[in-house]
Amino acid sequence: MNKNSKIYIAGHKGMVGSAIHRKLIKEGYSNIIVRTSSELDLRNQQAVAGFFASEKPEYVFLAAAKVGGIVANNTYRADFLYENLQIQNNVIHSSYINNVTKLLFLGSSCIYPKLAPQPLKEEYLLTGLLEETNEPYAIAKIAGIKMCDAYRAQYGCNYISVMPTNLYGYNDNYHPQNSHVLPALIRRFHEAKEQNAPTVTIWGTGMPKREFLFADDMAEACYYLMQNYDEEGLINIGTGKDLSIKDLALLIKDIIGYKGEIEFDATKPDGTPRKLMDVSKLHSKGWKHTIELREGIKLAYDDFLKKQIAV
């Protein structure tokens, strides 16, 4: 990408998209195209086709998606499948029609089988059954990977797919029902501290292990791979380190300064037992994360406090 290359970020208001936007501006890119969802509905095939035909972007970061935590994924199963397929199909196909030089598609670590060996290697895709609660979202993302590969195979398109681990950071979603585990815990411990609540209850046993990557590190990786990676298939983006939900809760409790007790509701689902990315492929390409978990959670919590989220 040249500094004056025309770059479209789909989903620039989201956590990852906004981080990519900040990174490109920081690096001196000046010809960045963005549209809010009210300006351009990516689910609308005709609207997307018209946008690409008139704007003719050279590079595309496809960071737009309908996303949510375990509750949202399981509740809005049809929406997660249908809307994500619409967004991907429209953006990827319009990129091909309008000769986009390169496209980067963001997937999700939930594409891997529920009981896949750990850590998760790229070749484990489609080797087993998915986690039931987020299967529709995972299937949509798998379709996106395969679509990028199909357009590469049939038309020679340079479309790459990256699979981030669990992300958190600036502009995260702190909705009490629809957020992911880390931002949900930040909000819950903050509110418990404010209200002097004696306990905080967390879904599940606390035993599942998860890996977390700060969104600005994710943006750094996407920027790096857009310029240094041109392969079919997918590449994992993560830290290669995980911890239990219980240890995560204790860490967030400590950072926020909550003095009460933590209780685990074992009647609620745990989700996948473990999700740790094998990032050896990414490291071999020359990129490694820089923001560690404690530092990242402090940055995210400061951002939460500034915005005083009211949902």
C-alpha cells in the first residue's frame, strides 16, 4: 500500500475497524474511505455494488460483522448467520467486480471445532463439530474464508483471511447481555464497586481458558499482513498465551479495585473448554504482539471510564 492508496475500511466504527483506522492515519495514509452503517448498509447488495463502482477502492479491510458474546450468539442465531453472510458476500464479490488489489477478511477463533487439539493450528479448520452456541456465526465466518480462497483460485484475487483470538480494547461493547466476556467483566466489576455489592456472579465454572489480544495489536498485525502476507487459507492472530476465566476475573477485580467476592454460576454454560491459538505461523512471518494483558485491561478500563457507558 502506498500512502495515497485508496483504502476502504468496512466496519470502521467497530473495535477492530476503528483500531485499523487509527493505525493507518498514524502511518500517514490520507486516502481512507469510510461509511457508517446508516450511510451504507453492507447487507444491501445493490447499495454495496453502487458504492464500490463509484469509489473504486484499491485495498479493503473487511472488519464489518454482526458480533456478540455467548448470549447474543445463541439468541440471534438466524441474524448472525444471515447478516454476516450478506455482508461478506456483498463486499467480497464487489471487490472482485471492481478489481480491488487486495482484501483482508477478519474471521474469528470460533471457526475451530469445539474439541480441537490445543493450541489451535490453522489446519484444524473443518476437522470436527463446532461449539453449538455460536455455530451460526462460525459457519458464516468459515464461508468467508472459503469465499476468499475460491475467488483467489478462480479469479486470481489476492484475498487473505486472518483469524483473531478474543479481542478487547478501545471502543469495545459493554452491553450487559450482548458483550464478550472481558468487557462484560469490566462493566460488572465496575458497577459492583460503585454500588458496594458484596458479590459478583459470573456465568459458568470459571474453568474454561481463553486468550486475549488488545485490539490495537490486532490492527498492527492486520497492517503488517496486508503488506507482507499473500497466502490462501488463514492465519491466526493472537498472543499464544491464555488464562482461565477465573484468573481473568481476579485480574480485572484487582485492576478495578473491587473488594467483594466472586461467585460462579455452574448452571450456566461454559462454552468451549479452551481456545488457545497456535501463532507460530504468524511469528514465522515476522510479527508478535506487544501489549500484555494487565496493561491492556488498564487501557480498556480507562476508555470505559472516559465514555461512562450507559446502555
